[in-house]
Amino acid sequence: MTGKQAGTIAGGREEMFRIIAEHTSDTIVVVDSEAIVRYVSPSIYTQSGYTAEEYEGTDAFTIIVPEDRELVRLSLAQAVQARTPIDVGYRVQHADGRILEAETKVMPVLLADGTVNYVVAVVRDVTARKQAERLLEKILDNVNAAVWSTDKDFSRFMFFSESGEKITGLPREEVIQNPMRMHDHIHPDDNELLVNEVKGKLGRGIPVRQEFRWTHHPGEQRWGQSIVHPHLNNDGEVERLDGIMLDITDKKRAELALEESEQRYKSLFEYNLDGVFSIVLDGLYFAHANAAFERITGIRRETLENQCFIGMIFDEDHGMVYETLFEVLREGAPRDIECRLADMSKGERIVSITFVPILLSGKLNGIHGIIKDITKRKQEERELTRSEERSNFLQSSLNQLSSDLAGVMKVAELEARLIDEVRIVLKVQEVRIEEASDIALLEQGSADEHTIQIRIGEKPQPVWLSIGLNRPLPELEKKWLQTAVRYVTILYDNLYRTEDLMKRMEETVAGSETPKWMLRLLFKLSEKERASLSSDLHDSVLQDLIIWYRKLESLRSSNVFEAELGAQLSGIEEGLLDAIHQIRITCNELRPPFLVKMGLVESLKSLFNYSRMFANYEIEFHAENMNDPLNEDQILGVYRIVQELLNNATKHAKSSKVTMSLIDTGKQIAFNYSDDGVGVHLSRLEGSFQHMGIAGIEKRVLSMEGKVDFQSAPGKGFHAALRFPKHTTERGES
């Protein structure tokens, strides 16, 4: 071969190498001993975004992520020192900022004397592959599976996914070097099967799917499954084994649980105390029912064939039952309903039915029903609701009665008020007050099963409340009657004695003004009775109400009621709270707490603050020079007068503003009241309710040795001015 021919051949080969280098997808980089790039193929641009011109002549490590540069330097030094090729993986910083992953084969180029002249690196972009591998690892980890590949003798893994470490309980590197190490964690009985029979099948090229038990979870039974496919070469011989290992613990537990569930279901279905049945979708015909269903519905099981479920439901409830069934069919979720059974031969029967969809392979196949007889519970709920409503009404009646009794001044008024309340609340016509001795009453024989006789007081003879009944009284109404009579009894004898005393006093002082000491005595007696009634209300009725409220609250918190009944019970609970609040207000009005301790001015301010919450008029109050303390009679007297004036303003005056002032003038106390209401002819008040209030105010002022002047006319409002000495004497009292 001539030199020219040799040169031609050499030139052709160089051209061929150039074509390969410039058109390969991998990047070829030639670096010198100082790691300076001497040549790079054009594909560098595709991989890194840098042109060959930009990269040549630079440090080869400039485009490598700083954290990986030392690893690559060490690999390059190792290749140069050993004068053998080496593989290395690292990350590259793309020109646009992205991070790429690369694998490089580093090969040293030797001179004739064996020294390294250049290093050739073939760089491959493996970003997509690495991302796919990471994604695969995540998938395998999520599905609790490991993928592996080993030689035909199972001596070394060529690939073993990271997820296998969690499944086998062994370090991944340890398993890769010694695959048989996994067998230490397999149950001995199952390991023998894997080593012998399974290995024999794989050796013959037969794929294997085998379950086994793990032993590396103390106190817990776990299962695995291996699916292995032998890979055959062209000669039909096993070249390697590829497999996937699954954690099937949940599946095995589910299978065992299903088997156990089937046995339990059969037992629960047949022996359940609740009625259990199933219906088919086509026509809603019965398919099965247990013995309890027969007991609850009265329908014999042998007659259920070809019988429609709807036929056992009361006609008026068909609509809501159909609607509930359609919801189950449409949404595939359980639904509850309460309805009545059609068979009324033994009276109304109410049942609760829970419809449960039967799903097979995700498809609705039928409907199970669980039926309970709730007739007794519903009747009790209705009775409870009626009882609570009645209790609320009776309590309201007692509140009003106690409030009204505070203003009663005569026995006749007390008797009339009691008769009216009994007639309205108990819905009876025959109610009267009788005077008779106990012996005479028994001789008359008037007290029988249709009549109630209750002693309420004493006049010359015992006084009885007589009630004619057309029905037995429930326990709740008996307690109401006892409480109402108790209220009246507390006042009755005292009012009678007071009236008798007043009558005798009037006879004694006929034609002259009532002595002031007598008025003070009467008012003290009245206040004493008010205090007694307030104490009785607080210690008996109020405490009973609180106990009933707590019982209702406990009942609501410890039971689940349907929405409508729950709302009604909540309303009753609120009503009881209102009644408790009203009785407390009544007790405060009967005997204001801390009246003397707070003093007159502060007590009146507290009264006005409370009144403003309910009044439809403005209250303006001024107090001047009220530095000297008043005695208890004066404080209580003025307080009661103000209460009466505010009561008149609320009920009759229709005023928009009430003005009051309290002034210490030195020797006496002056109190002035004025409103801009409708006013009244004072001369026409004689004998009216309003006159009773004005008369009471006059007597109060007189008892304090003071004077009062009333001024009023239609459209001119109502005005009162009263004066009394600062220190009331106690003359005439002993």
C-alpha cells in the first residue's frame, strides 16, 4: 500500500469519526491532564444549552453542579491512575437553570510510553430515565411491591428496587449481594416450598405465582407473594429471572375477615333481635327475612314469596317510603325512615327501617332492611312532649298567679283569683269556696271520687276549695294544684286577720283619720308576707323548676331524638329557663335584695336600669344632697311608691318620658314624679283599680308622717309630689 493510499484511508476514517462524533446523541468530551476541554461534540448544545465554542477551552467541571464536582474529580483521577475506563453519574447545570442528570463513561487515552495523554468522556443525558425510576419507586412503595431481576441461579440481583427493603426487612445492599438472605425471613414451611418445588418450576422455564408468610414482624402475621417469570435465551435456556414481590397482608386479612364475616352475617341475620330482610330491585319483592321480622310485622316468612315490600306499609306512608328507597337506589348509601305498618288490627304500630344497599362488584344488586318496632318509644316521646308542654303551661300559670297574689289585698279578691285560675287551668266548671267544719263536711259526704276538697284557710270555720271533676287529675296537675293552694294558704289567714283587724280598727276610729302607727304596722305586716312569699317561691317552686330543667337537659344530652322532637324539647328547655328567670324576678320584686344595704338612691337606680329594658318610655332621675341615711321604713316606703308609679306608667299612662327627683331639703325629703302620658280625671278614679294604687301611695306617705299631692287631667300627664320628715318618729308604737 502506497503512502498516498494510506493517507486516503486515514483521511476517510477521520471523516467517519467526525461524522459519528458530530451526529451522535451522546456528547463526546476530550479533556487534557488539567481537565481543560480540548474538544466537545456539537450535541453538547442539545444536552446543556451551551455551544461547543462556549465549552471548549474551559474547565470541564464548570457545568457540573458544585455538590457533584468533587465526586467527578475523584472518578477522573481514578481513571487516570488506573488507566482503565470508569462510569460515573452526576448532575449538570443547564444554561437555562434546569438541573439535568448525566451518566458518563470516562476512558483514558494513552501514549506509546503508557502515560495518559487525554481523557475521553462519553456523556449521556439520563434525566428522563432517572425520573422514571424515581416514579417507579414511588409507585412500588405506594402499592407495597418490589421489582427485582437476578441470574438464573439466584446468586446475585442485577436489580432490586428500594421498596424491597421495606417489604423484606433487610438492607437493600445486603439483599443485592446475597439474594438467599431473604429466605431467613420466610416461614420455614413456605421456604421449603420456594426452595424446592418453586425453584424446580423456574428451572424448567415455568412462570410461578406463590404466596408465603414473613416471620420478621414479631407478634404479627404478614403475607407476601412472588410472581416470577424466567427469561429464556435463543436456545430456550433460562438466562435470568425477573420478578415482583408483593405485600398481600391486607388482602389475606380481608379474605380471612370475609370468611369470618360470612359466618357472622349468617348468624346475625338469623338470630338478630331486630327484624332483618332483603328485597330485590325488580318489583321490590321480598327475598329473605329472619324470625324477628316475623315477630315484629306479624307476617309469616313462608308467605313472603312474591310479596311486595310496599304492601306491608300503611297507605299514607307509601310516598315517603318510595322516596327513601329511590334515594338508596340513586346514591347507593344507607337511609333511615320511620313509618307505620299497614296491619292495624292490634292498634297503630310504628317502625324504624334502615335501608342498606347490597353492592356486588360496585353494582347495586338489592337492598337489605333492618326493622325495629319503635311504637312504645314514639308514644313515650309524644307523651313527653305533651307533658313538657303542659308543664310549661302550668309553670307559666304559677308564675302569673304568684305575681298577681303579690297585689291582692282582700280575701274576696284572693278567693276569686284562685277560682278563676283553677277553672281555666284544670278546665272544670264546678269550683267554689266553702266554709264548713271538718265534721260537717264529712257528714255531708260531698268529698268523693269526683270531688276534691282542699283546706285553704280559717275564718270562724275552716275554708275549703271544692272542685268537681269529670276526669282523674294527672300527677303533674295534682302538683300544680298543691303549689297554687300553697301560695293562697300562705296569704289567706293573714289577709283575713288583717281585714278583720282593719274592720275593728275602722270601727274604733270611725270618723277620724287612720293612726300613722297603724298604717306603719299594716305595711310592715304586708312586707313581712311579701318576704315570706318570696322565700317560699325561691325555696320550693324555683328549686323544683331547676330540678326539672336539669332532668330535661340530661334527657336531651343522653338521648338522640328526631329533629322535630329535638327542636320541641329545646323549646321546652328554653321555656323552663324563662320561667326560672321570671320567678327570680318576682322574688326580687316581692323583696328587693340589698335594699337597705345599698341605700335608697342606688336601689332606685338599679330599679330604673332594670325597668328601662322593658319600658317603652324614657326614665330621667335626679338625686340631690342625699347624704344622710334614711331608716328602713322610709327606704322601703319610697321604693314601693316608685314601683307603683312605674307600674301605672307602664299599664295606663302611655307616656314617652317619666321624670323623677329625690331631694334632701334639710328638714325633709321631697320626691317628685311627672310623666307626659294621657292623664286622668282624678275625681273619676274613685273605686277603680287605679284609685287603689293612688290610695296605697297616700297611705304609704301618711305612714311616713308625710303629705302627697296628685295633679292630673286628660292629656296633661300625671304628677305627684310627696314630702316627709327626714327622721320619722316612732310615736304611738311600743
